[in-house]
Amino acid sequence: MKNAVRAQLCSMMFLEFFIWGAWFVTLGTFLGNNLQATDGEIALAFSTQSWGAIIAPFVIGIIADRYFNAEKILGVLHLLGAVLMYLMYESSAFEGFYILVLAYMIVYMPTLALVNSVSFNQMKNPAKEFSLVRVFGTLGWIVAGLSISFIFHWDKGESIEQGFLKNTFLMTALASLLLGLFSFTLPKTPPKLIRSKNVTIKEILGLDSLGLFKDRNFLVFFLSSVLICIPLAFYYQNANPFLVEIGMDNATGKMTIGQISEIAFMLLLPYFFTKFGFKKTILVAMGAWVLRYILFAYGDVNELGFMLIVGIALHGICYDFFFVSGQIYTDSKAGEAYKSSAQGLITLATYGIGMLIGFWIAGKISTWYLLEDGTHIWKTIWMYPAGFAFVVFVLFAIFFKTEKIDYQS
């Protein structure tokens, strides 16, 4: 891959995840303080991510694999996203905000599969090359979080009270506009499928990649991806409100420690993946989820503050070793013609079905342990996802059979 192309892909990944991290991390805090949303409403807002992810495989299967270049679809979706983000910035009531965030997630979630498709299309050996490109997405998320806490100070106590977190949506709108325009300059990623006069309903809906379920190991991986994302939803929905509520200063900026560790483990992933194999890599990730939630349950901002920091820092293992290795595994299993829809399928499993269930459960449990003064019994709340992640760990260890992934594409 030429250096110029690599630079384009790295820039694309940086903006893609800057856009996500610039508003999503503080969404729960924003909704509770700016729009006075309840725990149930906050869960409803977060679940829009899942609805977007459920629709994403169909968008990719219908359009990207068959009719239009992936980079052009990416550009159009981010331009639409910029408009929706600006309207969210202008929102003042939860009802109107919910409609906009639902529309935005339907537009944004397909782009996660599209940036992977654009990247993989340019790589001769994704198992070695993808990590270096994907790490720039992590850098984008870090820059977004640090900007919120240490440049603009939007997540400080007085700033939150004055409603400054709404500015995260304006910042995201500008970044989305930039990526939308930039996408049209990316390397061409044409559709792989040949358009035929005899197109089946299965092909139109992009369901060809469902044939991957004939592989028992892939089915176990898919189901495990759904289940592990239930405890993951607790982190996305509750981590920032939890840290703010217990009194951590610059919580959003400190949460980027997780992304900083993500960079380190992203660079270690090719070695670990090759040395220990896919199954052990996934099990390490699942084990890290269990440990993280236990640390959150028993940590505090005083003497045990290090436990919270370690819990945040475990994000590198939790995310990279599961999601990035899972993307590589999925790409290795997919046929050449269905790589985009296969990536959309795994997005469906993780950010779609799993988190949809997870956000609902997290909202219910947070409501159960809400006290009259507006605070929560966080120790009990965090033990739920810890226990669930442990159950998934055991099931995957038993039912997934070790296989060697010698991935040269």
C-alpha cells in the first residue's frame, strides 16, 4: 500500500472516531443535565445506536456491495450526519432530540462498516496492516475527549450546569462535514457484486453473508458478540455519568486513558493474534471486561481512585482484543464478494442486537438502584455486567473450537 493511500485511510479513521467520541461519551451526562432526561430516557437515546446498527447491514448489503462505491456512500452519509448534528445542537426537549439522534444513528452506524471496507480493499495483508490504520481512529476519539475536558472545559461542574455540553454536537457537526467532503477523495472502492437481471430477495437485502452461520465457530462467535455487548452497553451508557456523579474531575478527559491504552494494545494485537490465536485473544478481552466492572464497583475517587483509572485503562484490551480481532476474523471468513455485508453483519451483532438489549437492561438496573437524592448505588449496578461477562467468557471457552487464522488477503 502506498504511503499516500495509507495517509488517506489514517485520516479517514481519525475523523470517523473523532465524530463518535466527540458527543457519545458525554451523551448521558448531557441528557440528564441539559434535557432533564430520566435513566429510562437516557437508555432509550443510547439504544438508537443499536437501531442504526441493526439497519446498517441492509444499507451496506443493498447499496455498497451492489450499486455504488463505498467511499461515495460514506461521504453522503456524513454530510447528512452534519445536518442532523447541528439540529441536535439546537434541540431543547428530549422528544425532539430523540427523533434526531435516531435519524443520526441510522445514518452513522453504516459508516463503521464502510470505513473498514474502504481500508480492507487497499490492503494485501489486513491482519498486519489494518491495526496501524485503525489506531488513528483511537487517536481521533482521544483528541475529542481531551478537547472537551482540557481545551473547552465543557464537562466541568459549572460548565455542565450552564449547559455547555451542547457544544459537543456543534463540534461533531463540523467534523462530520469535513469527513463528508474528504470521503470523495478516498481510494475508489467499487461494489464487488455483479448486478444481474435475476436478483433474488436474499441478494437485495444483503443477506448472502448469513451463509457464514453454516460455520459452527462463526455462529458461536456471532452469538458471543451479541452477548458480550450487553455488559458493554453498561460502560457506554453509565461510565461518564458514574464518574461525574462520584466527583471525578475532568472525567471525559480521563476516560481517554482507555483510548491511550487502546493504541498500545492495537499495536500489540498483530503479535498477540499470531502468537496465541484468535480464541485466546477473545478470552483475554472477555476476562478484561469482568475485571473492569469489579474495579468500578469497588473503586472511588479517594484512596481507591487507582482502581477507577485501571478500570478505564483496561479499555485497550476490552475493545481491541475483541472488536478489532473480530473484524479481522470476520473478513477472513467472508467470501470476496461479501466482505462489506459480512462487516455489516458483525456490526449488527455487536452494536445492534447486543447493545439494544444491553441499553434496555442497563436503563432498568440504573432505575432500580436510583436513590431519592438522584444518586445511584453504583457498586451493585456494576456487579451485574461483571457477572454477565463472566458467563459469556465461560460459554465461549467451552463452545468455540480453536482454529488457526492464517489470514493473507
